[in-house]
Amino acid sequence: MKSLLKLSTLLCITVAMLTACKKPEVISEAVETAAADETPYRSATIFSGDWQHPGILNSQQDLDRMRSKVNANLQPWKGSYDKLAADFYAQSTYTIRGPQGVTVVNRETGGLDPTGSNTRCDKDSRAAYENALMWYITQDVAYANKSRDLIDAWASVITDFTGADSRISASLYGYNFINAAEILKHTGYSGWTSGYNTRATSFFTGPVYNEIKNYNQIGPGNQDAFIIKCMMAIGVFTENTAIFQRAVDEFYGRSTPANGNLANYILPSGQCQETNRDQNHTQVGLGSLAEACEIGKHQYMDMYGALDNRLLRGYEFTARYNSGNGFASTPVDYDGITGSKDYGDVPSTIGYGTFFPVYALAYYHYGYRKGLLSSSSMTYLKQVAESISPEGTSNDPAAPGFGTLLFAVGPYGGNALTNYSFEGGTVNWYAAGGAILTSNTTLHIEGSKSISVESRDFDYSGPRQDVKQYLLDNGQGLYDLSAYIRTISTTSTIFTGQVNIKLVDGTGTHYYTAKEKYDDSFAQISGSANVTWSGTLTAAEFYVTTPGNSYSIAVDKCSLVKVK
């Protein structure tokens, strides 16, 4: 999601996606004009080079959504946040364990910890990330200070990761520390000074990267998934394209024949490389691959869609089996392509029916962003994700937990828009900027139709609907707005889509917008805003634009919902 912009200082607006420490942006009637940085991006497996920050597991829009939903006491976010706020590691009073005189983190087979350094680093890394989240949501600097000091305690001392399972410790604990540092660095926290940044950067590109750079080709696939997400995180934090792309290449299987490559970890049936090993490792493997995809999304890469939504198939297979619903296809004796492990001939019952909090991310991406919630392709993913919502801690460094808080997107509740999925053709919609609206029965994300928007003379040429009466009937407050957009023709370019509310009141004209990237597959553009007006509300409309381009688009499943 892209951030909601406060578009007038005359209006009392609390935006749910407010960009930290930035002044409100005032946009005139030319709101549809593209900003200078709205250049198209390639829809490919090669990184474009345009870094987005924060841009690892949490984007600025994610963080803003968390804070706004929690502050508005809205579910399901608040329930997940309450679990975070109560967690042992999320306290600003947390006692830093630190290296305690050692300069290496040692982890042996099975997590054995002869020096205690592995356990201490694990705990401190989790506390660093959870305190960073708490800092942004509460704006209490004590959390930021704690997170910073936790990172620095290890970054300033550790020179190496050693032991038989050193890649696990480097990738998991390093990943937590990097996510924390990314939040502190890019959300207006003044305590993240150059010295802290330099030491953290050296730690991430030195001991952490050096330990994971050659992957773990002969190990269980979940370990390579840990490495992929950590390496991508290092690339983002340091803006190192080579490191980032190297991890992406590993995800796609272009680097090494490892079990953690997407195609090797998840078979076309959805069975995973560790399905016959146990269900715990299988789930954290899936969760880590999903986190890698989320990092890619924040850098405008659609890794979720790779191999025809192969990640979704892995989740669906695992959720179906562990919820007692058998298999859509007969499981096979598959142990991966490398190594000598023999996990057995059938899916393991070890950890059976115990669900890790790794489902929310996939559920909200495929269900809400991609509009597949009612699809048979995620029947059991939906069932499991909803049964364990709101997600809390995983009690495992391999999964951050709290996915409902981190990744839940709406909207929920009654829709202000009529004919919102265009099953009635163009009824109740009108065009702006010379566009021609027609019913499209070929491209659609819900039902059997969408709307084609063609002959667009301007980037603001598009579908609009009057929502004045809905706003008057429901009053001022927090609203979610959303639409699904894609190009009509096939393209390798990613563009910017925008959904908007335009209000005219006693003080003038005001705009609320939400932006996101789209290409030739439907992408959800969504956000939230606390809408108020002064004096008489004389006009209000919901509409869709594409800043910087006037190519033909298809639009589907639009919504405007009062949530509080």
C-alpha cells in the first residue's frame, strides 16, 4: 500500500498511512499529474534499482496502517497488537543480554549452545525487532532507544558466526536485527546517528553476510529460505543491488541447486521438501519464502506470483493436510534434490495440526491484494488463517509472528459504492477526462466482469462515482478506500495506480489518495483516511487514476467503507 496523503491543512485529517516526519502534501486540482519520481518500473525478476525505504518486511505504508488501526482500536489489528504489546521481547524495559565477552556467535547442531551466545543473540534480536515495531506504533522513543542499543550491542562486537548451524544463527538473528535497523533508520528516529548506522552496516555486510553468502545447498530447504530473506534484507538496508539480486536469483533457482529454491522447496502439487520431515520446519520454510516475497513486493517485484503462485500451492497443501482434510493429490516420496536426508515416504505427523503464525501474510496477499479469497485455490489457507487470527508470537526466531497486525488489509464492512464489481456493466459510474467505459467479460477479479477504461486522454481519465450522500449518511470518521487495477494489454512495465476521494466543502476542495504499483495482473490499490469536512459538504466522489500514464486499464472490485 502506498501512503495516504494529507492534502489540505484546512481539513482536520488523520491519515492511516501517514508518512513519518513528513509535512502534509498539498495537491491542487492537478492532483492527477504524476509526481517526478513516478517512473514506470519493470515487471521482471531483475531488480529495477529503485530502492524503497522502509522496504524490508515492513513498508512505510504497513507501519502507518498498523499505527492508525491500533489508534482507532480496530480489529483484527488491535487484537494482534495487544499480543505484541504484552510479549516478553516487546518491552522497553527488556534487559539486554549482549555478547558478554565473546566475539563470535556459536550454534552447533540442533541449536546446542556451548557458550550461551546463540541463545542471547536470538533473544536480543527478537527484542530489537519487536521494540522497533512498538516504537513506530506508540511513538514512545524508549522503544526506539532499546532497539538501537540491542542492535549496537552485537554489531559493535561480533566478528563471526561459528558452529555446525552457523548459517541458521546468522540468517535468523541477522534478519531480525536488520528489520529493526531499517525501521529506526527510515522513520524519523533521531537517535539512529551515523555511528550506529556504520557499525550496523559493517555487521550486516561483514559477519552476517560472510556466513550466509554461499547458502546451504545440502541442508533442509527452510535454511536456504532463511538465507534468502536475510540476504535480501541486507541488500535493501545497504542499497547493494548485487547482494539483493543474488538472493532473488537464489529464490528463482538461478544461483545454486539448493532445496530452498522455490521450485525445489514446493512441488507443483504443493507438497514441500520438508512435508515428510515434520510440519514445524515446513511451516517456517513457507513463512520465510513468503517474507522474501514481501520484501520483493516492497521493491516492486512480484515474487509471490512466481511459478503460477507456487507459494500459494505450498500453503494450501500444508493447511489442508494439517487441518485434517487429506490431500488433493497423492503425496510422493520427496526429500529434495540435494543432500542425503531421507524423510520417509509419507507426510510426517510430527507437529501435525499445530499452526505457526505464518499464515496471515499469505492469506492477506493472495486473498485481499490478489482477490482470491473466494477461490478454491486457497480454501484451506483461508480456513487456517482465520482460525488462528489474530496472530501472536511464534516463540521461534524463524518466524516474526504477529502477522495480523503486520499484514492485515481491509476493507471490512458495507461498501459505499454501488455496482462496485461492475457485474451491472457501467451502471452508476461515469467517466472523466474523455475516457470511454465499457464492460469487460474477459478480465475480472470478482464475478464475471470488470470495467475497461479506454481512449484516455489524461492520466486522470477514468471511472468515477458520486459518494456525497454516503458520506453524509455515515458521517465523518475513518474510511477505507480500495480498487483493483491492471493494464488491459500484456506489459513488462509496472505503473502507479491511485484511488481517490475528492471532497468539496465550505473551505474548498480536498483530496485523499492511496497509491500502489500495478502491471498486467490485477493489483489492489488501497488505503485509509480519517475524513472530515468543514461547513457544508457540497460534493464528493470516488475515482481511479494512474499518475504518469494514460494507457488503457481494467478496474474491478472498488470499495469505500466507513470503518469507524
